Amino acid sequence: MNPSPVIDLRSDTVTRPTAGMRAAMAAAELGDDVYGDDPTVNRLQAVAAERFGYEAALWFPTGTQSNLAGLMSHCQRGDEYLVGQDAHTYKWEQGGAAVLGSIQPQPISNQPDGSIALPALAAALKPDDVHFARTRLLALENTIGGKVLPPAYVVDATRWAKAHGLATHLDGARLYNAIVKLGVSEAEAVAGFDSCSVCLSKGLGAPAGTVLLGDKAFVAQAKRWRKALGGGLRQAGLLAAAGLYALDHHVQRLAEDHANAARLGEGLAALGFKVDPVQTNLVFFEIPATDLAPLKLLLATRNILATLGPKTRFATHLDLSTEQVDIVIDTFRRYLEVKQHAAKGLPGLGVGGAPGAIPDSATAGFPPGLPPGLPPELLDALNGAAR
């Protein structure tokens, strides 16, 4: 655990290197990775390839670049890949495959469990006809929206793809969360996929880095695209050392993040919020529109960073302790209590007044533990939410 005084729920990308990881980075043996001479990068690539059961691996500075290079190595201009509507490679990476690779995405609705129904895949498969883009690839993501793809589905989907002459790519931005949740090996988690992108900078806590895995010919092609996309870092062993440390020390502890996420989800549900089932380290829940503004202000008073919306996502991670999860739950509980007080029209709530903080006397009737001197805009927002 690497807790911070600020409670950051925005993403698992916000983690900072631990003391042990910093020491490993400082001691890293370095070379020029564009020439293939960085021994630490080479060691990370060899370790990742062996663990996941691929011939080769290639380090990338970002997961977005790794996925893009993977798609561009599988597909040519005018080709098409089948992908989920909610997948990062389609929705959250600026359409890079189309913009930079001239590859057409064929998005298909994801099922509630994150999978893409096989009949829907079959319906999207293009015939060999000059009027259509050539379908070349099936791209899946695990986990997706915090959900672990059902193992039986992965087997069926990859077999279906092979039967139709398609290559298969797995976006494994949070693949280690799935591995820990399922209790399987790395090789078991990627069985059936021709290539896989594995992020080291989310739950594993490295400051940057992703490895792209595949056979030697695929990785050689991806290395050319990495250079073209600006990903040829020189002394990248500083970051590769962090990735090696993460693989050795931060994999099994992901179970702590999962437990904290379950605790957070249960706490929010007990307060009346509609929470999606929690499987790994992401908690999705609904917040009424009238509560968004006052909640944002109240969270800020308690040093809680979060991106709120009608459908909100909270992420647990290396820098978030169980005690801090309880603070978050307590803050939401106190918000609801204050909102009830506001609904009763207690003095001092939402009545304007001089600029600046409301005096402590204005919050005397609130539940204990609220920050003193609440700003007037928070009280006004609470008053509006209570109406």
C-alpha cells in the first residue's frame, strides 16, 4: 500500500511509484532501446514473453500506442476489425486505428457481461466482395468496464475468429485484474489470442509502460510502427525497471484493490445509490443530477478527487487504503444527512449572506465531522438539491 493524503478515485493511473520501485528505477542498467541495446528493456520483454507464452514482446510507453501498433500490424489500409462499442480501441483512443491506420472499425454492442454476442459478430463479418472492407481482426478487451470476460466466452469467440480466418487481439489494459480475479496464469488468460497488449501503469503501479506480445514476425512489424508513431524511447530502462518491479511485487496485491472496491460498492449501495455489480477494482454507480454539484463541492472539502456524472466511476488502486475508502463512504453518508437537514429548512442553509465562508454557527445543527466554515456555494447547492 502506498497511500496518499489526497483520496484520488479518478483512475488507477494516478498511482505513484513506491519506494522500492523508485530504487529499482534508480539502479536500472541502461542502453539505447531504439538500437535494442537497453538491457533492462530487453529483460522486461523476455520476462513478459515467457510469462504469457508468446515468442516475443515489445515495450511501449503507452497502452494507446501499443494497441494502435498492434492493430496496424494485423491490418492494412482498407481492412476492418470487429470491436465492442465500449472498447478502448474504438471509443476511448480517439479513433486512432481509423485516423492514423486507415483501418475501419466495425463496432458492435457489448453485452452486459462485456462480451460481444457471437451471432452479432457473425452478422458483422463482411463477405469477400469489392464493395466491402476486408474483415481481418477480432479485438476484445479484458477487463472491460471493470468486468472480467467469461472464460468460456473467450474460448468460443477466439475459436469462432480462427474458423473465419480472423486474427485476434486482446487489449489487456487491466488484464492482471482479470488474472487475479480468476486465479489463472498469464498464459491461460491470453490463450487463443494472436497478440495482446498488457498495461503496467494502472493497477500494477508503474509510472508508464505497456508490453505488446505476439510472434516474432508480428513484433518486428510492431517495432516499425512504434518508431513511426514516436514511441522509440532511448534509455527506456528507467521505466522498464518499474515494470519489472511491478510484475514481481504488485500482481497479487490487486486482490486488495478488488476488496476495497467491493467495500466501496457495498457502502454506496447501503446508502441508496444504484451500484453495478463490482467484480474488480472499478465501481460504477448512478448519482441523481441534482446531487452532482453539491457532492463535487463537498468531496473537495475532504481532499477527495473524483469525476462525477450521472453514471460515475470510482477506481481503487495502490495509493488508496481501506481507511480512505471508509472516509469516502462516510462523506457520502454525511452528504445525505446534510441534504435531509436542508430539506427541513434549517437556519443558515442557502440563504445567501456575505461572500466567503459561512460561520461555524451556520453548521451547528449538522452531523458531527463536517468541515467547519462551509462555503456558501456548497450550502446553496445543498439547498437546491433538497428542493
